[in-house]
Amino acid sequence: MFQPHLDYRSIKASIQSGAMAVNLTNRNMNKNTDPARVVSLYDQRVALDFELADLRRLRNKNSADIAAAFKHDKQKQKEKQDNSSVSNSENALLLALQSNSESARFGSANNALAFAISQGKDLKDSITQKEHAVSLLDAQLYDEARHLPNDTCPMSPIGDQSKAVVLETVNAHIFSQSSAKSPKNHVDICIAHDIAEFTRASKISGSGFYILKNYGALLELALSRYAMDTLVQFHGFTPILVPDVIRHEVLEACGFSPRAGVQDPQTYFLKTHLDQGDAGGEYNPFRLCLAATAEFPLAAMHAGEALKPNELPIKYVGLGRAFRAEGLAGSANRGLYRVHQFSKVEMFGIVAGGSDGLHRSNTMMDEFKSIQKSLFEGLEICFRILDMPTEELGAPAYKKYDMEAWMPGRNSWGEISSTSNCTDYQARRLNIRHFRSTTDSSSTENNITGSNLGFVHTINGTAAAIPRLIIALLETHQQENGDVLIPEKLRPFILDGKVNFIKSGETLQQLIARIRS
């Protein structure tokens, strides 16, 4: 386990002040939480702590008494040996007079020592029982408190998705141009250019899956490289290829935590021949599942660690598969829009916490938003940036921005990315700390103090959710003659920049033959 460290004192204060109730109402999370039980469990935990501390003080005193008694007994034995070395004729009368009183005194001392030893054993048993009770109560307290959300940025809009605030619309002229036409949807374009297979994919894996082929496969690889290369070369990110299989405790620590016994509707769980029995809906921290986003394995990379000042900030860009078992009903979700498995490039950042932690994490969040804007501008699509309202934040997020692309064929906006500041919410559950530097933050010296630890802040953001970007590209850049324009910045990643258009009626093999001739 990651040994989570929630700030129960602050949580209790938030509950008692009414701030937690407001936060839960604004996030529409009242049904899944019981703040009063959190306070009750925490108070019991504090009371047990005091009781345990008293028992430990008694144990320490008892140990000192036993040690003193042993020392006293040893000293008396030494004195007795010394007395025996004196002439018997000189001490015969004295020994006779003292025999009865010495016997009584030593007998009394031995009885006191035996009682102290017996008391010590009783104290040890009581402490063991109390520590077990504390351990059980800790588990109950965490299991209840883990469902409570992060604090909410006071500037976030309050309400459901309809209350989202549009901060900016980029390439609005594309929206105007496409509205004047009758564009095809991406499913028809995929079929026309042999880019994707949906019916054949369903024979392999069932509904909600797809096969990318020809230009579709090349587009996925190109978009992945475009995002990865941009972040690594120009923004100082470290490239990471993450596992797609994670422990359930990673999922839970990152903020996705349905209650025990409640069936998780969004996660694919794995079962192997090594598993004992069927876990069903019960929470098992070591049960394996498929990651819904690369954010989760990226976050868990530093679980249980204390990072040095010269290691921060950290910026990772990870490429992984995302697995979502959620429902797919509705014509709006057909094709590539809502699928069970897709590739995604994810940004993940770690900054120092402390008094300036919120400023640092908000600054990195703004950097992520700026990077996302630059990436999507390069794809020459119309998109808008939204400040998301409280009901759309998710438990870990303090603040969240979404970006939605205009998809002409669907005649609607569709989410293509988000970025969230999770402050220390995930770090406390993953137990990721940092040493606070005693020097200025700009210093390169690694001057640290072992007792001066704080929790880091984490930030995440989507750089490229591949299927949604393919939809936006195909529907935005379709031409009247059936061709599809490839944006200039994406071209270097497709056949060495030799392709400007996906031409109607020309297969990929015909294109390659033409390039070679």
C-alpha cells in the first residue's frame, strides 16, 4: 500500500465550518459521501491515540521500574558476596541478627519485581490490542474520507456542464466556413478512404472498438509523434512509455474511488490463474486493471518517494492506451467518438507544494493549457477553451480547463482535451513528498533538511486523444472533391512529408507507387 496521508484535521475543520457541504453540493457529490462519519471516525482515532500514548508512557515507566529493580537486586547480591568474604568469626553475631530482616526485605523486593514484570506483560498485550484497533480505525477512516473531493477553486463556475465558460474560440473562421457547407461525418470519410474498420472490429472485440488502417494508422502514428516531439523538443518534457496494466490502488489513489461493493462501470479488471477466488465488486488494492489514462501510471511512478529540490519541477509526457468500459449508447457516439480503447498522449507535472504550491501548480497548469492551444492551432482546427464548472471537475481536480473541437460532420463540439490542477490531492494518497530547500528556489544547491517534508502538487493534461483528433481533422479538412488536406505541421510525420492530401480514389499503395516513380 502507498501509506496515504490525508489531512484529516483540515478535512474536519472544513466539514464543521460547512465549507465541505457547499463543496459537495456544488460538485453534486452528496450521494457518495458521509462527512459526519468522517468526523466521528477521526474523533475516535484521536481518542485512541491519547489512550495509546498513555499506555506507552505506562509501559516506559514500567520498563524503567523493572530495570531499577534488577539493578537494585544486583547491587544487593554484590554486597552479600562482599560480606561473605569477611571473617566468619568477626561477623557471626551480626549475620545472625540480620538474617530474618534480610530475608524479609529480599522477599518483598522479589515480589515487587515479579508484579512489575507481570504488569509489563499486561501493558504489552493492551498496547498490541489498541494498536490493532487503531489500524482498523485508520482503514475505516481512509475508506470513508477518500471519497471526499478536493477543494474547489473559488473562481470556477458553479453548476453542470451548461455553466461552462468559454474563454476563447480559436480559428473561428473555420466554424463559419463549415457551417455554410454540408460536410460528411468522419464515419463516411473513413469508409470512403478505407481508413478505419468498424464492423470487422466488432467481430474481434465487440462493439465500441475499431481498426485503423492505411492513412488511419499513419494518422495515429503521426499525431502521437507530433505531440511527443513537440513537448520533448520545445517544452522540456521527459518522454515516457507507461504500462497499460495498473494496480487498483493506483486508480483509487489518483481519485477514482467507487465505494466498496459498488460495481465499477468504467474499468476493465483483469483476472489471471494466479488470482484466488473472484473479487467481485470488493475493493482489492492489488487487483490488476487496465488504465483509463496514462495519467495514472505517470502519477504512481513516484509513489512513496521524497523528491529533492533539484528534481523539481518534473514534466512527463506519456504515450499509452486508454481503456474505458463505459456505455456507448446513442448515434452521437458512433464511429471513433466514444470507444473502449484508444491511444492518448498525456502530460503530467509535479511541482513543490507548501505555501507557494498553489501558485506553482496553477502556473504549470496554465503552461499545459498554452501547449494544448499551440498543438491544436498547428492542426488548423476550430476549437474553444472552457473553464469547467464544479460538477465537471472530478474528485481530484481543484480547477479544470477543457478544449472542444468543432466537428462539422457531427455538427457539434466534441471534447479533445482537458487539463487539471489536482494540488496535493493525489500526492497525499500516493504519498509523494518533497524536501523543502533552505536556499532560494532558484538555487541549484541541494540543501535539504530531512524533517522538512511537504506534499507535492500534481497537474495533468491531454496532449493528444488520437481518435477525437482524427475526427476533427477528417471533418474539418475534407474538400469538396472528396480529398482530405493534411495540415502542414503534421506532414513531416507522414511518409517523410511527401503527402499533402489524402486523395479521393487513390489508395495508400497507389500513392507510395507514385512517390517511388
